[in-house]
Amino acid sequence: MLIRHIPFLKAVFLHSLTAFGGPQGHMGMMIKTFVERRRDITQEELMEYISFCQMLPGASSTQTLTLIGYKRGGVPLAVLTLMIWIFPACFLMGGLSFLVTSLDNKDLGTGYFKYIQPMAIGFLAYAAYKAFRISVNNTITRVIMAVALVSTYLLFKTPWIFPILIVLGGMATNFSSRRIPEKEVIKPRHIRWTNIWLFVLLFVIAGFLSETARKQNWENRKAFNLFENFYRFGSFVFGGGDVLIPMMLDQYVARPASPRIQNQNKEVLKIERDELLTGAGMVRAIPGPVFSIASFMGGMTMKNEGRSGQLMGCIIGSIAIFLPSALLVLFFFPVWQNLKKFVVVYRSLEGINAAVVGIMSAATLYLLKDVSIISSSGVNIINIAVIAGTFLVLQLSRLPTPFIVLFCLLLGFIF
């Protein structure tokens, strides 16, 4: 069975090496690779996966890709897909922690990557356009999309805005009785509770061991504290890396500098603000999930424990941040598949998909703020050309996405 899925796993690995721009850029690449080129899933299924993952905490693009693997080969292939997807980014960000330590936190230039963000905006615009054509086709969905767009743009870094908009969008389309699924016998499914019980059990055990290690001053207490921190982050972060990074800023920079912690005179996990900002900037310049910054943060918080301790920190950060996302999505998706056959859930899908289109459109505009379009020296023609060119190439050609990424990297090298 594994041999049968090798072409798919190769596509996942290639995707992991070329998927720049965070979850906003990943959506467009998934459409191009797994929908249009390979046809592993339909675009409607992908939209449903994206909508479902937006309702869960954790890394949404990672969960979406995990579900594609789950659809093709069940839990074993889903786990393999997850591991292949996160490995390159976690390896690079973990290696960066060693590089920053050896360079004494000197500024790391990212000039070669300066056209990656405009490219990501082009990918997101393409994904929003394709989703708009499928999901927004009447008055109520247009209203939902507009409300989601404005709300997301104004409250982009508010962690609860995404699930709130998803829920409200689903409620709005339930006021219409026109969309009713065909009658079918809903066969009761046996729900496997293993994942959710494992999720809760790990959460409780991690918290207990972390607090005990801190109070009793265990020799390896930092490892227990680090696992608890990132498992907690992965369990509660809605909104992706834009929310995760401020949480880490509070946990590892602001909290250790507070008078209460300093008066206790206890050694806690901490890093310098400049180090965190270096990792936050570099994670945008590498392919893969933004949550891979946990590998960098794990290594930096354990850098005083020697090379082996720093490597352990990278591994702990990588596992702890993605584990709750995987457990939650693999538990709730079969439940969701059963629930959506009911009328109230089925009608909600129309509003949920429209809200996702609004969120993607708002993310496009929000990211556009950080790209230099108009400066004191005039209009930045290259950035505009990269955004428009990426959209047009995706829309009008079948050029593989890695070539688009390589071209933008080459452009950064030349200019």
C-alpha cells in the first residue's frame, strides 16, 4: 500500500520544499498541485477541508494537507504526509538556531527572499479568486464574504476572529430552508475516541510534569517546561503563526523580564527579543509551515544546555507544536463527515465557505500592507509585476509552482 502512494508522497515532499509564504500562500499551491495537476481531491473537497481546519486550533495548512493524506490512505498515510511536510521547515529552522548562536545573533540578511512575499500574495489572490467562483454565488454568500473580509482585515491578529466568522457564516445560511440535502439513511458510525483522549491526557500530564519539574528544580526541567509550552500553544492558537509569534514573545521575552519572575530568582525559559525577531523574519523566507518557528525557539531556549540540549530543544519544539493539531483534526474530521449529513450542518457549509473566501481575501489585502508598492522613490514596478505575474501564470498556464518560486528567488539575487 505504501508503494502505491509513493508518487503522492513525492508530491508532498516537493510541496514542502517550495511552499513559501505561510498558510496564505500554501492554499494556492495546494489548488495547483493536488487539485489541478494531480487530482487527488476536488476543489470543493479542498474548500471543505480548509473551512473545517479554520474551526480548529493549530496549523491550518498542515491540518489541510494531513486530511488530503487521510482521504487517500487513512491514518497511516496522514501521519506520513504530516511528517514529510513538516520535516524540511523544522530542519531549516532548527539549523538556524545553531547558526544564530554561532554568529552571536548578528543580523541575517534576507535580500534573496525579498520577492517571496509578493509571490505569496499572488498565490493567495489566485486561491481567493478560485474559491470565490465556487462558493460565492448569491446575495447571502456575498454579504457573508464582505463581512468576513472587513472583519478579518480590521482584526487580523485577534485570535478568535477566525472561528467566530466561521460559526456566524454557518448560522447565517441556516435561515434559508432552500438548501436541503437529499434524503439518505444516516448510518451510525463508531466514533474512535482514542485521539481526543490522548490529546487531553497529554495536556494534563505535560502540565503536571512541567509544574512539578519547576517546583522541585529537576535537572532536565527545561525540557518538560518546553514541551508543555508548545503543546499548549498548539492546542489553543487560532489564526496561525501571526498569533503564535506574539504568544511566544510574551512567554519567552516579556514574562522572564517581569519583576515577579526576577524576584523569584528562578531560571526560566527565555530568549532575547532580537533573537525571536530574527526567527520570526526568517520563517517567512523558508518553505513549509510557519509553525516550524517552534523548532528555532526550542533550540534557542535550550542553547545554554550544550549542543545536545539545543538539538533536543529543536526536536521537542517540533513535536509538541504539531502533535495537538494532528490529534484534533484526525479525531474531529470523521465526526464532521457524519454531522454534515444533517440538514442544519449541510446548510451551514454554504456560509462557512463564503466566510473562508472573505478571510482569504482579507489576508491578501493585509499582507499587501507589508509589501512596498508605492515608496518615496515612486512605484515599485517589480513587486507589482511579481504579484500580477504569479496570479496570471497560475491562472493561464500549467507551469509547476517550484519554477515560480525559483524564478522569484533568482529575481531577488539579480535585483
